[in-house]
Amino acid sequence: MPAATEPTLQRIDATDIEGLKKAIIEDGAVIIQNFTTPELVDQVNAETRPYLDSDKPWKGALFPPETRRCPRLVSRSKTVREQWLISPVVNELTEFFLAKTTSNYYGAEKHTYTTHPIINISLTIETRPGSAAQRLHRDDKNFHVDHYDQTKTGYRVGSDVGMAFLIPGVDTTIENGATQVLPKSHLWGMERWPKTDNLAYATMKKGEAYCMLGGTYHAGGANTTLDQTRPMHGLFFVQGIMRGEENQYLIHSKEEVLSWPAEVQRKMGFHLSSPNIGFTDFMSPVEFMQGVEREYWVDPDPAFTGVLQSDQSRA
């Protein structure tokens, strides 16, 4: 009997957006080639190093004690904020898989709303020598997602509420902790549990990125080396109507948020999700922080009032 073929992840160039969409629909994950440059990765490594070195060990089941973390990645790394968060490939894929458009009637008048994805977590995790592998898991567990078996029907775009981009700070290998993945597990129902056979490994070169849906089973791999660390820079997104795991509204100062371009503010959740989610005194959070004064209140929905456009002109 010939040996079974080990599962692998498709590797698609960052410019091939349709190819990336197809691979994610098929496998729930993909390696994005030429996502960034090694030079930009080195910049992010340098920007996160002080926070990783000052982090505490983890005591619990979520992370091995040998790992270190740098949360608040978007505000702590200018490179991540200006180069990766708003990159075309991130925008195209998150909008395709996570944006949601619905319609509603006010009397006989039809209104259509679109909620756009926002950051769920921005985080660097460094796996150090001796780190055990994580348990296989789905990232969308926090959002109580109902997963129904799609192995026979094929994937329905819109089934997932989250997705992630992981950018390695070094070349990743099985030995230093490459992410373990179960391709096509995004198609599984809730009763099927993940086994460690048939694993694929997200081995990557600096400049590549691993992208997956929130319903794809995966785990940080074990670092069995004696002298290699594996930093992994992560951008995790969720639908704009969801509450993010990392509380963006408390960890970034008003001055930081107002210094960001409007596109960054939107992705970080500081604008409204259409029609009315997230207002502060009937204004967008950005308008509130800017101290905008109004003679009268207006409908907060950015689709009706042009709030996003006016905020963008101020940025």
C-alpha cells in the first residue's frame, strides 16, 4: 500500500486575490507569499522586542510557560499599523469573508447596511525553546459560532465571523514551532473533534504570512530546538458587529487614536458599524474624542450622514 500523502497548505502570491480566496474556501487556510518584505519584518521584530523581553511567563492552559507576548501590537508597532493592517491583501480578504450586508424596511422604504470587519486582537507571540504545542482549537470559540457540517455541500462564504493573519518574525520550521493546521476543518460540524494525525504545518519564510478562518482548527507548534525563538506577529479580525477579545477602547490613548488615519481608526473599531453600533452620545467615537459640538443630533448611521467621509477629511 502506498503511504498516504501528508496534507499541505496551498501557497499563493499576495497579488493573486482570487487564488487566495479560492484556497481559503477549499482549505480554510493558505500561505500568502510576498505578503511583506524581510526588512519590514525586521522592523516589527525590533518594535516588539522590548515588550516581549519584559513579558511574564504564562501559568495556565492557553499558552505554554515558555512563550512571551506583546499585545496592543497595532499601537506599539508603527510598521504593523501603517504597512500590514491596511494592506490591500488584508483588506480584500477580510472584506470578502467577514463583511456582511443586510436589508431592512422602514415602512415601504428599503435600507441596506454593511458591517465591515474590525480588529479582534493584535498580538505578537514568541515561542521559545522547550515550548510545548498548543491544543488544537478554533479561534472563534469566543463568539459561540454554530458550525454546521459543510463537507458535502462545500463552504458557504459568510459562515465564519473571524479570520487571522500570522506573519513570522523568522523562517518557521516544524522544529521551531510552525503553526499546526487541519486543512478543511472549517467545513466540520461542532461534534467532530480534532485529531493530531493529518496535520499540515505552516512553515514559512520571512515575508510570507499564514491566513486562516476562525473556524479552522490549528495550534501553535512545539519548539523542540535548543536555541531558536519563533516570534509570530498576529492580526486577528472579527465582524464589525462583534465584541473583540482585546478591548481596543481602553488600551489606546485618545491622542494615539486621533493620530491614526481614518482607515486605521475604522479597522480598530472607532467608527460606527452601520447602522448604529458603537455610538457615543449619538456620535462616532472619533467625533466624540475630537470634541465635536452639534446644534442638533443626526442619524448616527454613517451610510446616511456621511460621518465617515467627514472624519476622513479631518484625518
